[in-house]
Amino acid sequence: MELETPRTFRDRPINIDDSGHRNWIYAKQPKGEWYTRRTIVAWIALSFLVLAPFVKINGNPMMLFDVANRKFSIFGQLIWAQDTYLLSLIMAVAVVFIVLFTVIYGRVWCGWACPQTIFLEMVYRRIEYLFEGNYRTRKKRDESDSDIFFRKLAKHAVFILISILITNVFLNWIIGPERLWAIISEPIHDHLFGFIAMITLSIFYYWIYAFFREQVCTMICPYGRLQGVLLDSKSIAVTYDYKRGNPRGPKSTGDCIDCHQCVSVCPTGIDIKNGSQLECINCTACIDECNIVMKRINKPKNLIRFDSVYGIETGKRSVLNARTYAYSVVLAILLIILAVTIFNRKPIETTMLRVQGSIFQKVDSVTFSNLYMLKIINKTQSDKSLQLRLIMPKSGKIQLITGQSLLKSQGTLESVIIVNLNAKDLTGKSTLIEVGIFEGDRILERYVTNFLGPVN
Ligand code: SF4
Ligand code: SF4
């Protein structure tokens, strides 16, 4: 005999029906104090996303992630591919920061700062409300109605325009405004690859925000899945106070009248009364909606609120536990290391390798020479006039054979150099030498390498 298991919210994603088809979510437009706060945060985040590549700090863009040229600018600090240790450190700090925040505040990043949510909920969804009305109006409209057809057409036209704008915002972060303007303003055949990338990305964003929507958060984003590992009973998240709300129903003793309003406003379609779920992006829309209901029925607000399971059960709020302290210490140490590393970063990056296949040459009876390939990258925004001096041994000589000693801002100097040493300074077949790269009297970098000589 086949046992029939009752269907619950855990059996399948809420936006997929029994036959496997998409259940389209028409979320009600939220209103309330949390929505106002979220709108303010979204405007700040959107302004940062749009303006950061245009703002210059020390002549560098505030934000640039030029992956193709392996050049990054973070708050005006230029970071090159050679600074991989710095990039790794920044990523480690970011990961610990996100983990720490998740442990304490749950998925607050998702609802408040993630570009996917900001664009979907604060841009596209608002345009949808504008053209199709709020969810009740939209539900009443018949799909075959010509009015809704033209409203949808207009909505999708605006969606396409916004998707093109978002593509431009994204490309500004990747290639910078100057190169983006060249793609836009110069003939297409001069920037064919860039043009194809723009079209492809625009189509991709349109598809994501017009059709795929909340499934990015509920099915694809790995961060949402980490919740199960990172959250504990003391993590703060949007939580339904089941102690106060249950038993539910219009005539029951609990405060929840089972009006379903918190579900109708949810952008991922879930019922927060079922407890913490990975689909919840902590957007707080259900808090606002339930507060409106509570006000109407003369009950205290915050039946749904930011709280922990521990807080609901005991009535005490606590965000501090052993794990929080441990993560905070790790984060503080990483931030100090990051600040010190950035502060002490060298303005140039030097490599000096012996010319392939060469060993040493005898210049005269007491002098030997080695040939090296020198490469110096200027990581700053100013031109540098460089001099090379031998620091160890002092009596040796160093000479630039090809190339110039003037290094342009963000430029690379490549040259062959010759080092002459007196036989008395040689310590064996291989002698350690130290080269100083100077700008005036200021030493920018010290480079240690080997000098080959004859066997004594
Ligand atoms: S909005 Fe509030 S009262 Fe209505 S079902 Fe949700 S939790 Fe219960
Ligand atoms: S349950 Fe509430 S906080 Fe979570 S996604 Fe839905 S509306 Fe937002």
C-alpha cells in the first residue's frame, strides 16, 4: 500500500505548482516604516553603484574591477595582479565580514544591500506596480484583457531600457566610464566585442528581472543556502512570534488572525509563520504588513519582528555568544593586517631576472659582469624618474643598457641592465647582491638577487 505524505511548504518551492509549472508571485506593494528605511538604503546603494566608477580618489576611480587588464581600484587604491596577496586579504576580510553579519543578523545583506534585491524590489517591481497596479488590481485583470496587454507591453519596454542602463552601470565597474563611452560613441566595428557584450548583458538582465526574478535568491544564490550552517537560535532574523500569535484564527486567543497579509506581501511568496526558511531574504515587508493589521485590530505591533528564536522563546534578546566574539576577533585582526598592508604597499613592483642562457662575462682581470632583464611597474598616478644603485656590495656598478629611467604613471619600464662587480666582492659561484630603486634620495624598493661568478 502506498502511503500518502501530506504536502507541506517544505515539499517543494512555493513558486512551483504540483505539475512543476511556475507559480507567478504578484507581491503586494509594502508600506510602512521598514519599507521607508529600506527605500532610503536602496537609494544610497543605487547612488553608490552608479557614481562610484565616476568619482576619483588620488586620480584613480573610486571603484574599478578591470579583470581583463588585471587592475583593480578599491576606494581609490590601485591594486594590480601582482598584489594578489592584497586581493586575497580583501576577499578574506569580506567573507569573514559577511559570515559574522549572517551569524548575528541573518540574511540582512540579501534584503537590504544585495544588488539583485535592490534592482528587483526597488526598481523593477515598482515599475510593475506603476503599469499593472498593486497585486489586487493585477489579480482582477483578465490576461486576455487588451488593457493589461498594452500595460504589459509598456512595462516590458521600460524593463528593457532599465536593463540597458544596468548593463552600463555594471560595465562602468568593469571597464571604467572612459572605455564604456568609447564603445557607445565610436563605430561599432571598432568595439565589436564590447558591443556584443553590452547586448548580451542587457538581454541577460532583462531575462533575470522580467522573468527569472526571485528564483535567483531562492534557487541559485549559494549565500541563501549557507543560512542553515551559519544561523543558530540566537541569530537575529525576521521572525514570527508564535508564542504571542498562536493559536491563530479570527476568533482564537492568539494575536494572529490568520489574515494571510504577511504572505501576500512577501516577494518570495513564503509564509513566515512556518518559521525560518532559506527563501526569506529578510526584506521586512511582512513586519510592516502585520503591523498594519495589528493596528487595525488594536493589538501591539511587532508580532512579526527582527528577533531570534531564543529571543521569542525566552523573551530575552541576545546577539552575543562565543561564536560572535570569535568572529569579531578574527575580523578585527584581518582589518588591522589589511590597513597595515595597504599603508605599507610599495609604489612600484620590480622583477630582475638574469637574461636567459647568460652566466657571467670577464670584463678585465678583476671585473666580472652579469646581464639582467629588469621590469618595474609604476602603481601610482605620478611619473617617476628612477635611478638604480647597488646597495650591496657598494663598490659594484649598475647600468641601464636599454630603455629610459622615466617611468610613466601606471606604466611599465622594461630594460636590460648590466651589473659589474670586482672579483674581491664575490663570495663564490653565486653572490647575493642588493639593488636599490631610488627616486631622488628616496628608496622605493630593494631587490635582492644572485650574481654569478667563476668558481674560486
Ligand atoms: S499579517 Fe500578522 S495577523 Fe495576519 S496572518 Fe500574518 S502574522 Fe497573522
Ligand atoms: S518572509 Fe517576510 S522578510 Fe522574509 S522574504 Fe517574505 S516578506 Fe521578506
